[in-house]
Amino acid sequence: MAGKRRRFSAEFKARVVRAALRKDKTLAELAGQFEVHPNQITEWKRPVLEALPEVFRRRVAGRGGSAFCAWKKTFFPATAAPVIG
């Protein structure tokens, strides 16, 4: 009988996708580092990449900044420079 299915938190998935978007390591290297299958990384990346155009289209309500600024702060907190939206 196979082992239990692993469940990953949203924070873990975001960390993996963030690393994959940096493109400084191959999917195989990331899969080894995070102990997940390379196909799983691709599946987690897909909705993020599909949502990117929407990020550039809409504004964050009541903030005056773009949704891209909010997205960048979420996925790249250490490199998030102020962006005039």
C-alpha cells in the first residue's frame, strides 16, 4: 500500500514557485531541494503565470498602487522596491 499523500501549505508552494520564477536553478534541482516532483512545481507555477496579465490590468482598491506592486511584495519581499503606480 502506498504512503499517505503529502499536503503542502500555501506558504510552501509560494516559496517553491518564487524559487522557480527566479530561474537560477533547473526544475530538477528545485525538485531535489524541496523534495517534490518537477511536474508538481510546474503545476503550482501555472496559475501564477496565468494570473500575471490580470495583475497588470487592475488596481488595488483604496491603495493607489498597482496590483503588480502588491504581487511583487508578496512573491519577492526582499527585492520589492517602491514602484510608482
